[in-house]
Amino acid sequence: MGNISEKEELKKRRPPMQKGVVGRVIKMVFKFYPVRTTLILVGIIFNAAVSSIPSVFMQRIIGIIESAWQSGDWASVSGDVFSNVLTLGALYVLSLATAVLFNLMAAVVTQGTLMKLREKLFNNMQKLPIKYFDTNNHGDIMSVYTNDIDAIRQMISQSIPQLLVTLIVSLTIISIMLTFSLWLTLVVLAGVALMLFLTAKIGGGSAKFFVKQQKAIGKVEGYIEEIMNGQKVVKVFCHEEECKEAFDKINDQLYHDSRKANAYSNILGPIMNNMGNVLYVIVALVGGLFLLSGTGNVSLSGAAFSISIVVPFLNMTKQFAGNVGQVSFQINSVVMGIAGAQRIFELMDQKPETDEGYVTLVNAKEENGVISECEERTGMWAWKHPHENGTVTYTKLTGDVRLFDVDFGYDKNKTVLHNVTIYAEPGQKVAFVGATGAGKTTITNLINRFYDIADGKIRYDGININKIKKDDLRRSLGIVLQDTNLFTGTVMDNIRYGKLDATDEECISAAKLAGADDFITRLPEGYNTSLAGNGANLSQGQRQLLAIARAAVADPPVMILDEATSSIDTRTEAIVQRGMDALMHGRTVFVIAHRLSTVKNSDVIMVLEQGRIIERGDHDKLIAEKGQYYRLYTGAFELE
């Protein structure tokens, strides 16, 4: 029973093969390059047909020589032999020219398809919700762009064309065989049926493990990416040996799947080759017996058994068996391509982030108390709200954010926030404090609509945020995260990321406001210093200053600061705090902080515990109440 359960469990874990994957790949290629793909198809068909007809010319030439041998008239047949050889030679030259042309086009089609596929994958990935990246291994996603795309390349450029050639050659040869001899054709087909049976049996085992191999490659790359990002932590805690053991375990699984996949595929080739040789011998014996016994021939052409039938037939048998053997060689690439395509389509078919919003953010101006839309930047923004009756109203963007009885859980079965109500009036500084996991960052994720609430309402300037287009909503919010991400480029480029059309002067002003200008000007090339590897040549504090400058240049009416000064030393914090105060002036600001000294001057402080707001008020009020905030601020919480 134990073995049966283990097998059933393995079968359940086995990644299912999706139907129609190859068809979808072919449709995709035709969609990207309809004309070139059609020309390649015509070239493949022509070349396959040309490679199938030498036996016809061989039969003619042998028949002519046999006739001349019997009549003794060699002079009259030389011209016929020469014309057949010349015709065959001309076809081969034309076939060569065709092969060169369609292979050149095939290179364009293959690489162009991969380029467009990567573009489509990346564009679709940009539309996915944050939840997808929170729940999927980043290295595994990267593997789709590398290993799985490469598997598709092999399938498009080699496997599918070769299988098409095999099909056309096989059909052509069978047709020619039937015109020569029905009996010998049946012998060949019986042998080929056995070869196909072995191909399906052995190739099926190979396919199963090649699919698992693609999954294992993704896991290996995911683990490597994870350890590379956390290399400092690994070194600090001396976890090198544990990491090696964990990697060996994943790598061993990849080895196991790859070994079994290749073991099946490697034994298939020799079996097919030797089956072809055996079939060749059988056809030769049967043909010889038919010639010696004078057996009557049955064929479409009505020709009798003769050397001119048997010799070309042997050549066709070898060619036919070789083509069937080619199928076995392509099975690996086809299966890997299918496995890769399946993973690509899984990523491509992920549901994009939905956006049912219709209220947009526009530049506005106000004259005589009437707000209207304008093209130029005025420093004033408004919400453009179209109504069902065709009218449009404009609401000035002031930064009034309110949450009413909000419930939320990352998992439907586990609620993280319970009945959260918050009023953030324009220009107020609202701080969230509490233990790790209390729900502070979750609230800001809901305001950004990285996740949607399960119950309750969130209103922005009186508008339900579900009605606001996500891009416009996020454009009105500036955010500085605890974990800073810098991109490859100059310091100036990274600051400008907050507002792509910002001038150099605006970027420098934002850096000065954030307190980053001092260290930037001391860099080797100042604002033109190149950054790479997430700004690895900068300290954590310097990276965070750039993130604050990036938010400052965006100049949004609402700011979210999630542990924005957590990686800055006390001296630098004082500099940044002055810049932050200037940045926050006149804006609605949500601050998440563990350093309670940074939230003392907040208008409202919310104390969260296990997803509930248990205290609210300003610093003096909460200290006077001597509740949770008092214990956190005085250190009594840590003493407890």
C-alpha cells in the first residue's frame, strides 16, 4: 500500500501537460510573421518532396539499364540516363538554393518570434497585481525568460520543421512505395508500426521527466537568486554549509529528472537506428524471395517484380526508417519546448490587475470658484468625474483620505485588518505605530490599491477609490518604502524616476530638500555617477535619501513614508527630518515608524495591535493616557 500511495502522490505532483500548446505556438508564429512563415512552409515542403524522389529516378535509370542489357542497345539509352541524372541534379541545385533562403528567413522568424514573445511576456507582467510577485519566486519567473524561451527556440527552429519534413517525406515515400509494390510496402509499414510503438512507449517516459526538468531548473535558478540577494545575511550567520546542503538537495532533484529524461531519450536513438537496419534486411530478404519465386506484384503502376523495383525500394526503406528515427531525436526538443511553452503561457495567461476606475487626475485651474481642466501645469490637480448623463464634474485634489470600517486579509480565510476607520484631513500628518505585523504597511497598501479591501470603504476627496483609475490614484501618491530599489543608471536618472519629465534643476532641488545633495556632490561624478546592482556602491542610508528625493521630485499631494528613515543614522536623520518636514508641508502624510521620535509632531497617531486600532490621538494625549503608546515610547513595552 505504501508503494501505491507514493506512486499516486508522485502522479498528483506531476505537472499536467496542457492541450493545444504546440498549436498555440504555431498560431503565434504565423501571427507574428504570416508571409515569411508561409514561404518557409512552402520551402520545407518543396525540399522534403525533392529529397523523396531520388528513388523514382533510380527506378527509371535501373529500368533503362535493365532494358538495354536485355536488348544490347546501349547507344540509344545513354541519352535517357543522362537526361534523368541531369533533371535530378537540377532539382538538387534548386533544393539547395531554396534551403539557403528559407533557413535565412527561419532565423529571422525564430529570433523575431522570441523577441516579440519576450516583449509580450514583459508587457503582460507589468499588468500583473503585486500579489503575483509576492507569492511567486522571482528566480522562477526569470527562468521563464531564459530557459523556457530557449526551449521554445529549439522547438520552432529545429523540432517542428524537422517533424514537418518527416511527415511530408514519409507520405511521399509511402505513395511511391505503393506505385512500386503493395507487398513490400506492407512489410515496411509493419516494421514502422513497431518503431512508432517503441517511440511512444520510451518517448512518453522521456516526456514526463523533461517536463519535471523544466520545473526543477526554475527552482534552482530561484534558489540561486534568493541566496545571491541574501549573501551578506548568509555570511553574517555562517550559513554557508546549510545553503550548500539546501542547494545540493534542489540540484540533486534536477540531476535526477534530467538523468531519467536523457536516459530514456538516449536509448531511443540507437533502438530506432538498429530497427531501421533490421527492417532494411527484412525487406531485402522478402524482395529477394519474391524475385526468386516469381511472385506476382500488386502496385498502382502495375509493374512486375524486378531489380528496378527492389533496389529503389531498399533505398526508400532506409530513408523511411531514418525519418521515423528522426522523430525520436526530436522528441526531447518537442517535449522541452512544450514544457517551456506551458510555463510561458501560464505566466502570459495570468489575470492582469483589474481596473474598473473611470475618475481620472487632470491639471486644473480655478477661476471665480469654478474648477476647469487645462493642458499646462498649474500646480493644481483635480479629479475628473464623468457621469452617466454625460456631464463631467471636477473635484479639487486636496488629499482628504478616509477609511470606513475596513476589513482585509491577504488570504480570504484570515483577516488581517478589523474594522479600521481613519480620517486624514488635507495637510494632516497621520502616524501608524505598533508591533511588527500589526497591519501598518497593509493600510498603505490598501490606499495605493495594491490590494483591494474585503469590506468597508476608502474615500479620497470624497470619491470611492474603486472609481478612480489606479494609475491616476498612484500618481497622486508619493511613497518611500523601507526597502529602497535603485535602477541601473545615473543618480540623476534615479531621482528623475519619480517624474520622468523633471528638469535637472528640479531633481537637484528635490535632492537638496531630502538632504541628499551633500553626499551626491561628493560622489566621483556627482549627479552623473552611474549606479548598478541596486546602488551597491552606496550605503543603505544614502540609497534611502535618494528614494526620498525621488518622492520629492514627484511633488504629490499625499505622501506615504514607510520606515523612510529606518536606515539613516541619528545625525543624518536630523538633516533628513528637516527636509521631510519641508516636503510634508501642506500635504497629507501617512508615516509608519518604529522610531517614535519621528512621529512626535504628528497630528494624529494611530496605535495598531493585531489589525485593530486600539489608540488614537496626538503625542501628548497618548502619553497622558499611559496606554500602549506610552509603554512603547518610554520603553516599558520592551521591559514587559
